[in-house]
Amino acid sequence: MRYHSTNNPDLKVDLKEAILRSLPADNGLYMPDQLPVLGADFWSRWRSMSFQEIGFAVAQAFFGEDVPDDALREIVNGTISFDAPVVTLGPGDHILELFHGPTLAFKDFGARFMARLMAWLTRDDARMLTVLVATSGDTGGAVASAFHNVPGTRVVILYPKGKVSGLQEKQLTALGGNITALEVDGTFDDCQALVKSAFLDRELAENLNLTSANSINLARLVPQSFYYIHSSRQLPEGVKPVFVVPSGNFGNLTAGLLAMQLGLEVDQFVAATNRNDVVPEFLRSGIYSPRPSVATISNAMDVGAPSNFVRMQALFGGSWEQMKSRISGMWFDDDRTRAAIREVKSLYDYEIDPHGAIGWLAARAWRAEHPCSATITLETAHPAKFPDVMEAELGPHAVEVPERLAILAHREKVAIPMGTDKAAFREWLVKM
């Protein structure tokens, strides 16, 4: 299959270039030339398939022309070694738990798949692969875990100083080995801009063999579509879900749109954000106005210029009318998010993290207007990753911390301070 830039359909590359170089030279994002559709044979038996079988069918639809079945099956099975269960809180009120992977966040699906696919694509390349990633919270931890001590790779993670939780920060800074963390004195958008600047410097990108692990990389998005199909089959037959997606860079929602393109029947998508409401505002007004992000307690969603917006536009042919007919947008502030954490605990004895709480608020608002709907809210991270917020709302030790997270608490943070100057970042990369 060939892949083209969202800025120029005539700029076409193969799979290896799209995945390993990540970003086209014209600063667009790569999209498949032909968006695949799963056939009637798949949809006649999808409800009885395993999570891994669903993942293989989706991965084969996107990458099967370039990756042999045996290699692709090994990649998928290595990615999906944990479940993504749907938990029902009340009538029509469902939660998709995406935090059962090694770093307790939905990013584990994309990061693990991407690491394995990149390893296959570079199996005959003796050069060191340098993975660059900007994170507002969970992406960095998932990428660090997926690539930690993988031969032939080094990972550079850029994160905004003081804007991730303490345990999230330890997931980025305490592994050592081939993982280097840069603590950027700025916002996530600044981190993302630095990463993009490196890829747009084609000489630098080639010399350092750079690749991105952000959701600008298509290999991050495709595996996230697996769990949309997997969760839908956990609802009664004939029920079309409304997916409520806590959103920051909008990679997760874009993955849901890819699942719908594959043939999954979806009633509606709801983009749920915090005060960084660029996309909900666009859905209301038709005007896209990216702006500097503001800090909130749902930090992974603190994005003011979401990269995947251009992919969303491409999937709807640039039509605002079509996009707003399939995606609704809502936003909620920190006070309402805190209240939702308390309310979900009180009503259902369920701990929900600050990002899932925003999703749950949006799901409740949707069902109030559409009482027959079945909402699936994506719970994107384990609440234990946000101890300050959870303890403030539910009290000390209200959330049990899984051992794989608890062991990081006392490890030493190792991070290199970095400003937002692109020339200085380039110089650091060259000397790395």
C-alpha cells in the first residue's frame, strides 16, 4: 500500500518511509491511499472472534500488503497480551477500561504495536534508530516501556516541566538504559513543535535515523482501532454504541473513525475535552482556532493544537457538515471534573481518573438528550496515576496503586532540562 500526505495527495511513499520517517516533508500527516474496509466474512463472525483475531484482521487490512501474515500475527499477539474489558455502571452507561497494560494507559496498545512493527521494518538495517516522542502524560511512559532496552534503538522523550503527575514523570525518567527524558520549560504544544521541527529538518532526520512515536505516526493509530471493535462486541447484538472519547491530540478519536471506516457500526462519537476546547468549538462554529494550551487536572488532554485534526478533516473530505454530523463536542472544567470523580465513586463505587471523568460527564449529557443510547466512555488511564487529584477528592489511599506503578515511586528522576528554542534542541540532538 502507498501512503500520501494530508497536504499533498500526490506525495506518496511506501510503508517503511511512512512509519519510520513519520512526518512528510510538507508538514502534513500520512494517510493510506486506500482506506480499507473489512469484508462480509469478517463481520459475519466478528462477535465470536478473540481480541487478538480482531487485531490481526484489522492490521492485515492496513499492512497486509507489506508485512507477511506470520510476522503480522506475531506483532499483534505480542501487542495484545492484556484485555480491554467493558464495565457497566448503569443502564446504557458503559466504561471501556484501557489501562490494563504495562504502563496503565491506553497508549500501551499503540506503543507496543509500533515498537514491534518498527523492529520488523528495520530488521536488516544496522543503523541506530532514534525515537522522538512528545508527551503530555501517558504517551511517554508507554513508549519508554515498549522500547526499553530494545537493541538498536534509543528513545528521547520530551515532556512539559511541572505539567505531568509525579508517577507519570517517573515512568518517563526512571528507566534509564536507552531512554532519555528532556524536561521542557514550556507546554506540550512546545514539546510537539520541537519534535516536528526535527522531522522537518530532513538532513537531521536522515543522519540520526529519526522516527516518531507520537500519534502523528500511523502505526500508533491502527492498533487503537482494535479496541473499538473489541468493545462493541461486548454490547448486546444490534446495539450501536456512542463512543465518548476523552481527547487531547485526537489520535484516539481518529482511531475510532478508522474503525468506523472498516465497517464498524457506530451511532456517534463524542469528543470530550477539558478547557482546551479547540475541536468542540470547531464543531460548534466551523472555525478552527488552535491556541496555547492551558494546564488542567486532566493533563494528558492539555493540547491546544491537536495534530490529528488534519486526519479527521481528511476522513470527512474536509466537510465541516459531515464531521459535525458524526462527532459531537463537549468540554468541562476542573471543578466539574472533580465533582464527577466524587459522584462516580458515590453512585457506583468506581474510581475514575480525571480524563475518564470528563468522558463520563459527556456521556451523561449525551444520554440525557438521547435516553435510548448506549454510551461507551473510554477510561484511558488508571486513576492511580493521578494520586494528588484522586486523594483530594476521595481521601488518602482511596485508589490502590498497582505494583508495577508503585515500584517507580522511589526511583531517581533523571531528566535533562531543555528550553523551547528549536536551534538549541537541534544542537543537543546532533551532540547526543
